[in-house]
Amino acid sequence: MKSLIINLTNTIRILYVLVIYLLIPYLKNPIKPKTNKPISKPYRKIEVDTELPIVETIEVPNYKELLKQYEHKHGKPLKPINRRKKINFPKGTKCPYCGSPKEYIYTNNGSKGQCLCKVCNNTFMLGSNLNKKTISKCPYCGHTLEKTKDRNSFIIYKCKNDNCKYYQNKLNSLTKEEKEIYKSNPGKLKLRYIYREFKFSLASLNPNTPNRPKIDLAKAHNPLNVVGLIMTFYVNFGLSSRTVSRIMDEVFSIKVSHQTVLNYAQATAYYLSSFTKDHIKDLSSKLCGDETYIKVKGKWRYIFLY
């Protein structure tokens, strides 16, 4: 009996040591439970530069004409680039100014994407629009703007000249705390001139928006007074479609699905758009912005609009 108690005591001690050993990693790095709530991040406030960039028209002849001019001037043809090592350019790469093929294109700054055309002596970034007719320059220093981001609806250009008047004034106006933030995380502060080039044109926008609805209110299953009541809860009170559906069922004993509420809202907006588009109020010179989180394909995404 005594030996049994001793064995049990030793077993308990071993289990205790194992438990402590297994708990140490968890105590140092506790596992955080997954949450479906969006993470609130302190994004910087929206700043829009009012000065438009300087747009210059480029008139560069075709590279074949430039090759003929070079041969006529120097008495020998311009040779393609003799590379020391092979460079894998994207398929179809050519100079956006003169159209010269990749055999005449240098990698101007290594792997950072800037190229130099040997024929027309112009620099450009890989992926630039072909047959480029204009260039945008900073209105404060005249430096050519560089494309930094290419989104679905717009392209962001930035002036990267460290001697730019706009950049220097912003840099000198920083406090000590802001300078420390800028050193650790430059993206939190906007110091350089930025220009957004939107890809859509006014002609492509359909004036008869919103699109034609899926249902016809004249043939709706519910009478128009019920449709008006549903729109009162959905639009005036800002309730969700599911909440409106529940109110109609529990309070008025009318069975309406949440999808029907959305269809009624789309159809109502379509018919009311012709009455509201001609009553546009005078706009002020102020720009208003807002930010929020939306769920896209099961993941929370940050979005701002102005």
C-alpha cells in the first residue's frame, strides 16, 4: 500500500512538471481568439492637393526614323545593347515614347523598374502606357511625376524630388514628434505632391442610373401602400432589410423576405431618379470625406470615399 502511494505521488509530480512545461509557451505567447470584428487602425486624414500637374505634350518620332537619323549623322547604325547578363523583360516591352523594342532598352536603376531608351534617350517605368503622348510634372518643381500605384479606377503619381519646394515646406513644418513618426513609418504622413489620374471618362458614365430594376412595382405582389411602408422603415429609419422583414411579419403580419425589401428599394430608386436628378443643389467648394469598413468575400476591408 505504501509503495502504491509513493508511485502515485511520483506520477502526480511528473504530470505537474509536464503541465508546467506545456503551459510556458502559452503564457509567453497566449493564443488570441479569432474575432470577426474589423481592426480599427489610425489611418491618416485625407489630403487632396489643389494644384494640378503641368502636362506637357511629347512629340517623339518613331524609333525607325531616329535610327535613320543616327546613321545619317554618325555614318554607322546604332547597335542594340550588348548585355553582360540576360534580363527577362515582360513580353511586349517597348519604349512608350518612340516604340523601340527591348533590344534598345537599358535597365536604368537595376531591379526597381526604371528603364532608359537608347534610341530616344527617355526614361520610363516598366508597365507604362504604350504610345504615351503626354507627361505630367510637379507644379512646384517641374520634376516628372513617377507612377507609384495602379488601381482599378485610378493611377497615383508622386513627385520624388527631394529638393521640391512642396516637400521641403512640408518637411520643415513637422514637429519633433512628427519627425520621429516619419522616420519610423513614412507612410503615416503625406509630405510629397500626389496626383491621381482617374481611368474613367465622363462620357462613359450612364446618366440613367440606377440600372433598370429586377421587378416592376406596378406588378408587385404587395399593394403600393405596403411598399411605401417598407421604404419608410428601410430608408427613413435606416433599418436593415432583415429587420424590416421581421417588423412586417411580427407587427403587420405581412410576409416579406429581406431580398424583396432590397428589390423594392432598387425599383423605387429607379423611378425616383428622374425626379431628383434635375434638382441638384449648389455645391460648395469644400470636400467631404468619410471612412468605414466593408466585408468583401468574408474579409473586412478598409475603404475611404470623398
